[in-house]
Amino acid sequence: MSKHNKRYLSYLWVLLAIVVLSISAVGAQDESPLIVATQIDDVITLDPARSFETTNLTVQHATYDTLLEIRSDDLNTIMPGLAQSWEVSDDGLVYTFRLYEGTTFASGNPLTAEDVRFSWTRLKNIKGNPSFYVDAVASVEATDELTVTVTLSAPTPAFATIVTAPALSVLDSVLAKEHGATDAEDADVTDTANDWLTQNSAGSGPFILTSWTPLGEITMVRNDNYWRGPATLSGVTLRQSSDATTSLQLLERGDVDIYEDIDKDLAAQVQANADLQLVSGQTLNLTYLAISPDAKFELPLSDALVRQAIAKSIDYDGIINGLLSGYADRPPVILPLGVAGSDPSKRYERDVEGAKSLLAEAGFPDGFEMTIYAGQSSSAGIPNETLAAKIQADLAEVGITASIDLRPNTDFLTAYRAQELPFLFATWTPDYLDPSMWSDYFSYPDSGPAARILLNLPELAEIATQAAAESDPAAREALYVQYQDLHVAQASFVPLFQPQQLYAMGSNVQGFVYHPVYSMDFYAMSKS
Amino acid sequence: MLFRYVLRRLILAIPMMLGISLVLFLIYNIVQVDPLVMIVGERALDKPEIVDAAIRKWGLDRPIWEQYITYVLNMLRGDFGDSFLTKRPVVDDLVAFLPATAELALSSLAFATLMGIPLGILAGVKHRSRIDKSLWFVSLLNASLPPFWTGLIFLTIFYFYLGVAPGPGRLDPRMTAPERITGLFTVDSILAGNWAGFVSALHHLMLPTLILGGFTLALVLRVTRAAIIEEMRRDYIRTARGKGLSERRTITGHALRNVMIPLVTILGLAFAGLLSGAVMTETVFEWPGLGQYLVKAAVNLDYPAIQGGTLLIALFYVVVNMIVDILYGILDPRVRYG
């Protein structure tokens, strides 16, 4: 080897040494917060009056408080939050909330009825995506320092449940106004607090938002002034982690404490690892088939017998056990398990022979041809392609020949909304836990999925209205049972499954309980 | 001279940018997707007040030509409109996502140049030797293996099994990001005097740089090698050797100067490409950069963001090409700005 080449080689060795040294250098660690590997790429804003995605619910639950709360252990009971008590007038139009004394925001400012008035009025006037929560609210008044009086424009028994939604969080009005927040009538153009509220919180919750890096991470630190006493965790970091294998590697190496929404395929691997624990939570999400009864599509689907035949042809258990490794439940039509009024018996069972005879009765003994539409995404972790193929195979067993048309999600939603799709599957996720969250959207010819498949059934609409307005809980449940009977006979919405959400975490994480709206409650958690 | 040349090149970029924006605008209007689905979300579509407010805010009730003219006028003021998806000004989004990409692009370019040129010279000088052949094989491997695959394999080996490299992300998750000055974590950590942060940021750059830079390295290596082989046969090299110059002086003082011309072209284009965001590498390493942002925008048909991002990338190419042209003049006095 010549002298020159030796020189080049030594140059390369130096470079290599730099590479190796930097690879083996290890960064120092500070006091460790709870780190969650999850998908935060849905976040657009963290302003409670503007955000309408999923991750924001977890963050807002940690950084703000609501007047009332629904806790994980009992989804049908409303508990006090910032309000120690509340009353509803006999006509159901006036709600009076009495706040606890001495609660303060993380800033140290006292929390008063004025802050509630400000927050809810602002939510309404911003006319953002979550503003419809307060559609029924005619006015909010701070009657005195600790009393809030809300007047509704129509009786809305779901209102107390709506008050538990993170969108109705109470903001520190003094702090928020300093950063451009306003509750004025024209807040949709004059409110300039969005940028600030996306990087900071103005709440009274157990944690304080300190940063959001889009597609990166969301960081929160403990609020030492929390009115219920400070949390155990020093802070929480939600970090973006889209690849399932990498997320599990992060967890196994101890770089994250919790891996949210773990792939069902990886569940067995977690259970086999003694250092990890697997926790499942029942979501209130519903993956459903929608079958339009409308004649304009010129398909046999307009015949109720055909729709019932389809409902009988689906191999529900096969989908749950085969595609979801058993981590899902079979919900009734259309209220998921866990919601008041949900009756598990109001569902369809697989019966291939029964389906065939229904088809024959309807005049299609040899089946017919149709198309399955869906978005190019996934349902509870199953690629929609796979789910569509399973449905296609099930339909083939009763003689129906279905082709599959998967479209980019935006295109799919555009066509669904334009009432162009006669047969599709999609997923419905709730924002609050009142049954009207479903009945408002699956019953009326001018609202939600019902409108999109041109479902126009006056009896269904009528009973949905009655049930939503009924304030006696028992009578309300009875009405919802009747409501589900009508859905079963109609067979325009056929629930496929209600997925469970799986969490893998280190065995040192304690106090984790799943909640179907905000998923994690960091206040109750600790790390040893 | 130079100033007038740069100015003229920049002015010429304006009609090009307008052309690109027009094409993008027309494509969007042919696709016929309802932007409201994205702006207000599935649920709120049934609420007329919310939908009306959105239509007014985003100017969707105005004719297409008017939307385009407004767009161009705003663009000339540096306002690319608001992203449908993030609801924030596109310029703010691009400014937020660019530094992560820039940091990775710079480190990849540095890696590719510092490793690629010497290796290329070595391969060229030792033309057809065993070293040359093995380097050729490695660079072929580098250029043909998909980064999402090598990325996952590298993470599994170096992070998961060996523990010598950090996991995905730009910084140790237990650390707080340095206060944003340039947006480059390495630079900002140093400016803040945070040594541990600097080390962690550098450490996190390693694997993605190896993957992304490895691709460029292969390119640089092959171009350098080919050029060196070509140059070493020339008369002036024989003259230099004849004068009694050492082999090292012959290569670094004479051959390398001529090799730099094709190399600068390649490096310029590679750098513009790296700045446009490496989607796969960014995804595997959870790198919150431009590539991920633009893919998300494309999937959601967020056209203000697509338009702004595409124009920014076009601008990178214009500027990089201009710098390359200027470098030509410096490297080769025969090239002058006509």
C-alpha cells in the first residue's frame, strides 16, 4: 500500500471514529415524566373551543376541568366536577350550577362563575367545529361569584352529559384574554388566542400544557396548585409514534412508559413479556355497514328483506376473532354497549340459510350484484381492504356478488355526504356519552349518516326525538329500546363490531384506567 | 456583474412560480373534492351555521378565477393562505416543519460529501482494485435498498438490540426541546449552552443521516470515481507527474479541481432533493419534517399547503441551481456570467 493511500485511509479512520463516537454518546436525562407513544398527528389545535379531533380530548382532560364529570367506573352517572351541585328547572330549560368554593386555575387566579360564562359563550361564538355542543344554549349568566345559570332554547336532557365534554372546559378568562381570547358575538373573527392556546393551557387541571410540536410531541408538566391536590406524575409527554414495531421496541427498551392503541397482532408478544402489562378498554366506537333503502340506486337493497338478508349473512364472530384477535365486542343497533338504553339483544345473528330464504322471498334467489364502498384507511386497526374482502366473502356465501371500491378518505367522505353510496362501511366515534350522540345522527333524513344514505323513516325520527327529550331516565331507556327495535327491522345500519383499545405499558405504571372519551386520566396514574 | 446575474435569475423565477401555482390550482379544481369535508370535519357538516362561516372564511363562495387572483395577490405578499387541515397560515407551517428537514438534509449532505469524495477518489485512483469493487458494491447496495426498510432494520439492530443508537425522534423524549432560534436542535442547544441537548440531538441525527446520507453518498462516490478515472488519464496530470509533484498534490491540487464541476452539480441537486423532505426516512424516524407534512397535505387534499410546499420546493431548486452556477464561475474561470 502506497503512502498516499495510507493517508486517505487514516482520514477515513478519523471520520469513522467520529461516527462511532457520536453513536455511542448518550444524552443525559432529567426528571422523568410519563411518556406515551401514540399518534398525535390528528392535532390541529388544542384550544378547547376549536379542537374537534381525538388527541386533544386527552390533553384537555389533563389540563382543564369541566363542571360535571363522567368517570370510567360508571359511564351512566354524572358526577360533580367544578360544580358541587346542579339543578334543572321543571320545564327542563334552566340549569343552575353551584361551583365549589376556593378552586383556582394553574395561574393562581380564582375560578369563578364568570370564567364559566366566558368559556361557554366563547365556545358558542367562535362557531368552530365543536360549537354545536352549545347549540341549545340561549344564554349563560354568572348570577353570582359561584352560580352559573344556563338557559336553553329547548329542553335537552343530554345537556348535563354535554357539560362533561372537554369542549366545555373552563378557561381562565383573565389569562386567556391577555392572549387575545374574546367571547364577543364576532369571536369567530376577533378571537386571536388560538396560537397561544395551542402551545399553552389556561385551565385548572392537574397538568399544564407546555408545548406542542406538530407530528412530534405534546408536553405537559404538573400543576402544583391543583385544587384537588397535585398529581403524582411530574409531567406527561405524548410522542408521535406511527410504526407499531418501533413503538413496541421503544416500550421494551423503557424509552416510553405506555404504548397507546397497540396493534392487536402484537398483543400476545406483550403478554409474554413479564416486564409489560396489557390493558384493554372498551371504546364506544362503532364500525357499521350502511345500506341505503332509497330506490334511486335501483338496487334490490331498497327491499327491507334484502337488507335483513345481508345482516344475517355477515360472519360477525369471524370478523372479531379472525381479524381483531377477539379484542372487540358485538354491539346492538345502533347504541354501543355501555351507553344508557343499549340493549345487547337488539342485534343480528349470522344465519346463512335464513339469509338465502329471505333473498328468495324478496325475489332474488340467485342473488344480485352490488358494490362495497369504503375509505382507504383502517377500521380499529384492520385495513379496510381486508374488512371489505371479508364482507365480500360473506355476501358471496348467500349468493350476492359484491365488488369493492375503496377511495381516498376525503373522496369517500365527499361521496358519502353527497348521498352517492348505497352500501358502505365506516366508523362512528362519539364526543359525549348520551344516547342522543347516536340517535341524533342515525335517525333523521337531514342529519348525519342517516341523511347520507337517504334514510327517511318518520317513526324512527319521531321516537328518536321523544327519547332525546325524555327527562325520566327509566322512560328514556324504554324509548331507546323501542328505537333499537325499529332499527333492527329497518336493517339500514348494521353494526359490525365495537373495538377494544389496547394499551401496553411497563409493569411500573400504576393507576391506568381507560375512558372512552378522553382515553387516559394521568391524574390517577403513577410510575414506580 | 454577479449581482445583476443573481437578480435576473430571481426575476425569471417569478413566472415559473406563477406557472406552477396555476397548474396546481387547475389540478385541484379538476379533482372536484369538497374541501368542506376537511375544513369542518365530518360531524359539523350537518350544522349550517358552521358550514356557512367556513365557506365565508375560506372564500369558497367566490368564482374560481377570483379565488386564483386573490391567491396570487396574497402569494406575492408572502401569504400562502391558511392550510385547510391545520387551520394555520401555510407559511407558519412551512417555517415550523422546514428546520427539522434542513437539519437532516445538512447533516446528510455533510456526511455524503465528507465520506463520498475521499472514497470516490480512492475508488477512482485504485480503479479496478478490490477496494474499488467493494466500494462499488456498497454504493450500489446503498442506492438500491429502500430507506424505510434499512431504517427499520437499523433501528432494530442499533437501537433495539445493541442499544448504541437512540430510538426515533429528534431528541431524548425526557428532554425538553431547546428554545427555538434557528429550529435546528443541534445549533439551538449550543446557543443555549445546553451540552447534553446538543449531544442528544446529534446522537438522534446519526441513524437517519446514515440512511438518508448513504443514498447521496453512493451518488457522490460514483460521480467522483468516474470523474477521477477520466481526469487521471489527461495530459495535464501527466505533466504534473512529470514535474515531479507528489501523487497527493497531483490529485488534490489538479484533478480534484476538475472533478468538482460535475460534483457541484450533483451535490446541488441532491441538496435540493434532501430539502424537499425525505418522506420515508422522516416517517421511520418520526422526524417532524417537510416530507411528512406534505404527504399529509396531499392525502387530505389540503391544497393551500400543497401549493405552498410545492412552490417552496421549486424555490429551493431555483436557488440551489443559482448557487451551483455561481460556483461554476469560481471553480472554472472560463465560465462567466453572460
